[in-house]
Amino acid sequence: MSHFRFSTQIISKSNRSAVACSAYRSGSALYSERDGLTKNFKEREVQPDSYILSPKNAPEWTKDRQSLWNEVEKKEKQHNSQLAREIVISLPTQLSNEEQTDLTLDFCKENFSDEGMVADINIHRDKKHNPHAHIMLTIRPFNDDGTWGNKRKKENGKSIHLTDWNKKETMIKWRKDLADRINYKFKEKGIEDYVSHESYAKQGLEKIPKIRLSRDSYQYENRMKDKARQKGQEYQPVTHYGKLNKEIIQINKELSKEQEKVVSLESHKQEKETDHSLASIRKNVSLTDMQKSALTMVAKRSKSYVDYKVASNIYKDISEGNWSKKLDKQKTKILAEKNTLNKAKNAFNNEKKQVIRYGFMPSKFQQQFNDKITAIKGLENEYEKEFKKFQMAEKKAELALELQKRFTEQEFTHLYGESKSYKADEMYAAVEHFKDTGTLIPKHEIKHLEMDQSLTVPLIKQTRNAEKSIFILDRAIKKQSRERVEALKKKNFDKAYIASNKMEEYQLQKKQLSHELEGNKEFLRKDLSQHYNQEDVQHVSSTEALVQLNQLKAEGKSTSDLDKDLKQLAINHKQRQEEHSNKQDKTPNHKVEKAYMNHISDGLFQALEDMQQAKKEKAQKMEPSYKKKRRKHREKGNHLEL
């Protein structure tokens, strides 16, 4: 009798992500709106065959895998909502790939999509002997107008399901239908074999099924088999479940039905122990009121189940997000106004008429100055109140993050035995991989599982944004300078004072951004030094040149010749610049874009010029006459010192 597999599980929001599960099964990168991360697992050797079947009344977005599961996760509000039902079926090796696919799609259409479910189907053929299909099904039905329907309704005070998808009878019907379809195919092709959806007990067979090994265990057992064969030794299973399977084979041959039951129960118990232990790590912990308050705040802000990554994102959102930026802006504004007042005060002490530049009337300076000091104190009081609220929220978010980090470390230790060698992100990724796939990855691969993608791309984006911001601030400073001059001509002192404050504020922002930009540029130079000559890279000061050189390196399009790559970048940009200039659009936006392109062009050509100048100086230093002059200069210097 052929192997028959039809296993089911529920994917719950309490500890898993439907987007991550779909990304893993389909071998594709899917963006999760729930935690703001792109779910992208290790690339498969054989890409799955992927399909989506939708009911007739389902909206168009259900045909897009990313949209589908993000919409499901948005709709299910409760932290422990059921997101999807997954069914895994084995496909007969006696059938061709095309026949396996047709069988799967026909089965899914008739039993699932025609009944109102969206079926996300992924057929895996990584191993020739084990073709199988992962089928993720939506749990909530659709209304006739394409909107989400309800799962349950109240009737006589009781909550009842609106579909029969959860019933045991329905599950048995699906299993039987799959077995019937496979047997019909066998008969059609003249294959003398069959499968059964029923258990061994129901079939009257006195034996128990073997335990399905995880992919890692299966691969490990195969390697051990090969080693034993090479040494001419008898193979003995090495993994826990491999050994159990050997025992089960022996039991099926020799022992009674009663003995079989005991082993079956024991194996079932061991399979359940890991999931139960992971769940108990979070459930049985005793929390203080402050910790509970911190987790509640994070849950409300994220509107989802809280784990390490969610807590990390919330902490980052508070400490670096819009609230933090708003406070920084308020602080900068207050500091800018203080600087303006200090400059006005110094001007008044040295030459009273000069205070006009800052929007003050010399005859009323003291009164105007005092009024503005009072206004600043009011702004400082508002800032302090808001800053205290921010600090409390940040402290709670940090506490929640530490808690989740501790939970993740405990979960990881339970699965892998130790955690000292790994970062929190790595441990979280490994634990989530187990929760999403049910398999443990080898320890040596954990380092490649970090959730954050390469740091180069965000750094490039951050660097380019800082450069653009400085460019915009320079233009803004010039604009405010013109407006101040115009205001003074019209003796509009209030407007002149506002313009002076804005100029000061923009200067402070520019100073801060310039400091950050230089740090980023140093990181980019460090990356490039591994590809080009380190001494040459240090001469590149243009931000855009550093950014584009890193992009070339990341895309595998660069050469090892820095001078050659810079020339090509300058030529490419010149072409884009000409294309932009030829456009008929003469709006203000077009003028700003043109100015920025000129700014980039100047930087690229300056980088090329600096590079060529550095090479020229290096060549001069190698000339015998230059070395002779340097030697004479040193000797002269030493003589003078004596």
C-alpha cells in the first residue's frame, strides 16, 4: 500500500504569522504589515510550484499572496485569533509532476475554493521521493459583495459556526476524497496499488505508523547511512525519532496490538512535549505590575500579540520615531530662538542699530527682548511636560523589550540547549523558524537567520537622505536670508525676527545632519576599502560617489579600478542630467530637481578630480628628484635642530 498523508494544523495569531508561513512555503519574500518586516527565508534548491485558488465572490486582492495574508491578519483583531488552516498532503511518486499538480488543484478547487475558502497552494519537490503540497486556507468566509463575513453567530445564547469547515465529519470527507482521487488515478494508469485515508486500526491492521522525521533529521540520517555504507558497517539510526522508528518496525513485526498502543502513546507524548514547554515559558511567568503595564502599553501600540520583534519595533518607534523627532524639533526650535536672542543681545551691547538685523527696534529692544524670553520659558515648560511623558513610554517599551528578550532566550535554550553564542535577533529568528515550520535548523546556520537584512542598503538610503536634507536646508537658509532682507526693507520687524529664528534653526539641523553624514560616509568608505585600494578610497569625499560605488559593489557591477568606476558613474549621471534638462516641465519641482542633479554632478566630478589629483601627487612622490628634495629638507631640518 502506498504512503498516504493528510495532516492539518491551525496557524494562530498568538504565536505565528500567516505572512511568514506563506513566505516560507512559497519560497518568496513577503512584506508583513503587522511587524514591518520582510519575511524571506533561505532560498530553496527547487522552487515550489505555487498557486492561489479563490472563490467567485472573493475580491481581486486574494489572488496576491502578500495582500491576502496581510488582509487576514488585519481582519483578525484578537491576539489569539485563528489566521489560517494548513493541510499538508503527500503526492504519489507514481504520478508525473503534471499529474500531481492537476490532482492537487482539482482536489483544492472542489473541496476548498468552491466552498468559499481561498487556497494558497505550494507544491514542494525538493526531494524526489517526497513530493507534497502545503495548502493554507482562509478560515473566515466572504460575503456576496466580496467583504469578509463572520465566522460565528449567536443563536439561543450559544455561539455557533457559520461554516462546517471545523467539523470532524468535514475533515474525514476531505481525507476520503483525496484518497479516492489518488486511487482513481492509479486505476486509470493501471497501477496495482492503493492508499487509504483510514487509520491502521480502522483498516483492521495490527501495526502502528512510523513517525515522520523533520527535514534536518532525515538529511542527517541519510548522511549517517552513507558513512556506514562507506565503512562497510551496519547502519544504526542516530536521531531520537529515527531510533523510535526502528523500534516501531520491530514492534510491528513481533509485538502484540497492546504493546503497539503503549509505544504509540509514548511517541505522541514526546512529539507534544516541545510545543507545550515553549508555551509554558510565557504562560507560567510571574510579572510585576510595572512589567504588566509595559507589556499592555506595547500591545496597545502594536495592536497585536507581543513578542521580541514586536517589542523591538515599538521601542525603536518610540525612541527614534515621530514622537522623538517632534521633541527634537521643539528642542532645536527653542535653542535656535535662544541663539537668536543671544546674538541680538551682543549686537545691542556693541552697536544698538545692528539689532534691526534680528527683528528688533533699537528704541524698544529691552521690552521686546524680555517679552520673547517669557515666551521661550512657556515653550520650555511645554517641552518638559511632553518629554517626561516620552521618557515614561520609552522606559516601558525598553522594559517590555528586555522581558521579550528573556522569553526568547529561554525558548531558544529549550530548543538548542545554550544561548551564549547568539544575538537576540538570531535567537528570535531561529525560534520563529521552528514555530513557522516545525523544524530546527542546524546551529551553524543560525548566524544566517538574522531578521535584519544587509546593513548596507539602509545605510545607503540613510546617507542619501541626509545629503538631500542638507541640500534642502541650504536652500531654506538662503530663502530665509532673502525674506529677512525683504522684511527689513519694509520695516516688518516681526517677520525679520521669524526669519532670523528659522535661519538659526536650519543651521543647527544642518550641523547635526552633517555630523551624522560624516559618520555614515566613514562606514561606506570602510566597506569600499575591502574592494578598492584603501588609500584611494580615503580621497573620495563626495557623498553621492560613495553611495553609488557601494551600490555598484552590492550589485556586482563594479570593477576593482576606482578611477574607472568613478568615470562611468559621472558619464551615467551626465546622461540622466541631459534627459532631465530636455523635459518640457518647468515647474518649481523641476527646478529643484535640476539644482539637486547639478549638485550631484559637481560632487561626482569633484570626486574624479580629487582621485586624479591624489594619483598625480602619489606619482610625484615616487620620482627620484622628489625623494632627493625631501631628503635634503629632512637633513636641513635636523641641522637646524642641533
